[in-house]
Amino acid sequence: MSQAGQIDGLQFAQERERRSGHLELEAFPRLAEFGCLAARVDYEIEGCSNAEGRLALRVTIDGVLELECQRCLGSLEHAAAVRNELELAVDPAFIESAEDDVDRVLATPNMEVSELIEDELILSLPMVPMHETCDLPAEAERSSPFAALAALKKGNSEG
Ligand SMILES: [Zn+2]
């Protein structure tokens, strides 16, 4: 069991319970597999009824994920800000077959809070994490083919 603990989904929603806390990367093994280098997030889960009157969990997450830029391989801070409502469903087949755009999660008596948070964080990840402008190391400029070409031309004109 993780540090965030478990909830009984339906009961938690019925009683409008609320749980909040802080989690870091060690709570998110799958996120680490996606190349996340560090995570610091504050979360809150609140039991509620959604617009259709069905029991749901309102999930709020704010924090920072450290990802690896796919261009320069430097670290890249990704702001995680999740506001989502997950309808509780008791039948996995219903979740599979539902064709609306309601987010659903399987309600069980022992839902891992950290896994719920991790699912939402994974969905919030950018497809290809990349800096808008990379801070390339200074050597890259010196060793670029253009710099070599310029040096060559300079040498020729002098000789
Ligand atoms: Zn970069």
C-alpha cells in the first residue's frame, strides 16, 4: 500500500469524503517508465455526484513533473494541472462499451489513490516533451559543420 492509501470508491463518494496530500516520483512507478525524472504534486480527491447524479470522484492535481527534452535531452519542467471528474462505474464492460465522452473509473473497495493520481498525470503528459527553445551547450556551435566550413573558406582566401 502506498503512502496515499486506499479508498472505497463508492462509499467515499457517497459520504462526500475528501483526501489530499503530496506525492513524489517514488509513488508513480509507471510515470518513471514514461521517462519522468522527478515529480512533486499536491492532490485532492473529493467524493461527489456528477451532472447525471452518479457518484464520482473530483480529482485536482497541481505540481511539477520533470521530463527529458526529446531534442537536447536536458531536463524540462512540465506543469501538471489536472481538474477532472471521474464517474464511478461498477462494471468494467460498461466502461469499455460506453460511447460518450464521460471519464469513468472502476469503483472497487480498495482503490489506490496514488494510482488514480498517476493515471491522470500520464494522460496529462505531452506527446513529445520538448523545450520551446533548447539551451544547447556552447560546444555545439563550435563543432557545427557550418563553423568548420567558415574556417575552411577563411583559410583558403588567406592562402
Ligand atoms: Zn531541449
